[in-house]
Amino acid sequence: MQKTDFYIDGAWVQPARSHLYDIVSPSDGTISATISLGSADDVDRAVGAARRAFEDWSQTDFRRRVGLLERLQQIYAARSEEMAQAISLEMGAPITFARQSQADAGRSQISNFLAAAKEYQFEHAMRADGSGDQILHEPIGVCGLITPWNWPINQIALKVVPALLAGCTVVLKPSEIAPLSAMLFAEMIDEAGYPAGVFNLVNGDGATVGEAISGHPGIDMVSFTGSTRAGVAVMKRAAETVKRVTLELGGKSPNVVFADVDVEETITRGARACFSNAGQSCNAPTRMLVERPIYEKAVAIAVKVANDLAVGAPNAEGPHIGPVISMRQFDKIQTLIQAGIAEGARLAAGGPGRPEGLAAGAYVRPTVFADVDNGMTIAREEIFGPVLCIIPFDSEGEAIRIANDTPYGLNAQVQSKDLARARRVARAIRSGMVQINGASRASGSPFGGVKQSGNGREGGIWGIEEYLETKSVSGWG
């Protein structure tokens, strides 16, 4: 596929200059599509369109904005299979998982934001009795949105949808590794009838287009999801123009397992959550902290999960995991697995190399390390692959200390039949989110972290508020 145009000012346009870039299938190294990488000139053009559109769009009746999103929701539902196929092609997600989780995440985010928007008050009195200043929540302006490859449409929806609902206009830069889902989403935006310039898409790499967006004086806010290293660069560049920056970055999430749980069910669930999406989720519970009395049993169960987990081609139906995003990522994971072995962790399952029967492609063996010390490289660094580290603990206090001994603070899990203890530990862990006993996050719940996992929140009313400025007006009454 030749997909070299950008979506700017309501039309597909050629880039300012051609810079072809191949989208390589991680399953076999074949070229699945060719795009063009953009330049600062393309960003200028997109920002100009967004600025021109902002004045009218920010004043558009809120019911009109909701109506357009409802139309987009219908189009997305009708084209969801196309979205699943695009995601499977670009990042190697098995097609069943691409349908049920990846593409469905976009549908879910649209639905959640529609529900939140209909409840949100954009104007209200300062006090419940109607006294004080009138508080207005107004769109911040033109927003630069930079999204990753691991959950492509989920992250696009988490940024684009609330920004448009709030009355902002946007310039989106999806990952250059996985841009096909973003380009399909742009087609849906166009089909839904959004005004020209409200949504713009420019493909490109971080060093060129990402930097141009971060530092552009015509952009009022940047929302970035990706690595902590890249997030720091975005924040530094954005500081020059004093724009708002929200960041959703890396994680090394602890899963604290106390001895009073159903060990088989709890460890199986935790290991599967770590390996899901081939381990390429920022909130994956990659550090499993297990209370000493059940430690060896937990290791044995995690090993069985890893050994039983099939690894296979993206186009095959079934519950298997696929390749990681690229051979570059494969090589990084291999280096970290070797570091775990060299630093003395017990390799209990998996290990270096590809799974049996797979001679090519970015396929990683589901790997379990036991007897991990929290100071080891594999316990400190975000591996972003199907690698689980199991760490023993002897007391609640020690578990909390280990859980918090990380530069990250995105997500955590706590497992115990003693709900009072689970709540106590959840309060003590420094993270933006905690899941107790495998509970799923509620629809519209805020997503985000603390420390080097970023700032700001996405999802629900919190996600909408990120794109609003607060204005107080005295004498309103």
C-alpha cells in the first residue's frame, strides 16, 4: 500500500517533500505499506489549518460536537474489522486479539467519552448556593497529540476524542512504526463530516515532526504517550513556549500477591496479564511480588502459564501472542533477558531466542525469572516484552517498600482475601492506578501515573478536563 499523503485542512495532501518510509511486518520482515515522513513545513501547514478552524470550532454548539462524535461512533462500528486488520498488519497483534481488544478499545473510548461529556458542566457557579464567581471551562486551543504503536487506536481515541469534544482542534502524529490505524481513523473523521482543519494528521518521526509539534508556538498543548526518555525531550522542547504538557510514559508495575489468595487463579491471571499483547503494555504487571509461603508454588504456576502460551502469526485466529513490534525491540528484549541471567536471576521459563518452530520474525519466548532482586536490571527497566520477574517478600511493609522502589508509578495490583489489607496496601503504593483482586478498571476511570510514569490523566471527565482552561468571572450575577 502506498499511503504517503497527510490529512490536513479537510483533505488528503502530499507532503512538502517526499521522505518514503516502509512499514515492516514484525512477523516476517516483509514490507506491508509505504508512508512518507513529514517535516517541520508539514507541521506548520497543519497548525495553520488548526488555528484557522479553532475560532469557529471552539464556539460550535456543544450538541453539534456530540452529534459529530455519535456519527463517528457509528462509522467506527461499521469499519471496526478494517481497524482490526490495520492494527494486526502494522504491529503484529494476532487478529483475534486485534478485534477483541485493540480495535474494541477505540470503540470503548468513544462510548466512554460520550457518556462523560453529556454529564460534564462547562459552566457553573463557584459555590453550590450559586454565589461567588462564575467558573467557565474553555478549550485550551490547538493541541499536538503524539501517540505510540503498542495500543495505537486506543491512545488516539484517548486524545483526539476528548480534545474535539472540548472544542479544541488537533494535529496528530501517530507512531511512524504503526500509522495505518491512524490514517484509517482520519478517513472516519472525514466521513463523519468534521469541519476542515479541526483534525489534522502528519506522519513522521519524533526527532523531526515530534520536535516540531513540541516546540511550535502555534500549539497550545502537547499530549504525549511513549517512553520516559522521549517524554522528557517533549517537555523540555515545550517549555520554550510555556505550553501545557501531559505525559503518559513507562511503567514497571508491581503485582503484590499475599498468601491468602487462591494461588492457582491469582498467579495464572497475573502471568497472563503480563504476557498479554506480547508484554507491550505500559501498565503490564511485570514485577510479581509473592509472599514467601506460596512463593515456589507461584513460580511453578507462572512457569506453566509461560510454557502453555502459544506464540504465532498475526493472521492466525486464536488466543496466542504474536511478535513484538520490530527486530529492534526483539534485540532489546534479548539483551535484557541476557542481563537477567548474568545478574543471577533464576531463569524458570523461556529465555533467549525465538520460540520453537519460529525461525524468523520478532517472536519472543514467554519468559519467567524467579529469585529476582529488585535492584537487578530486569526489575528496574521497562522491558516491553513477555518477561515476568518474580520477587519474594516476607511482610506487608517489605512488599510496599519493594513495590515503591522504582522510578515509575503507573499501575499496581494487590491480591488478598483480606480487603482491609488490600485497601491499605493500595493506599500505600505510589501509582496513578491500583487494581485489587483482578478487578477491571471502570469505564471512564482516569488513566495515568506519577513519578517517571508521567503527569495528567486520560479517560472520562478527567480526560476532557485536560483540554480545558479554567476561567473565573466575577460580577456574573
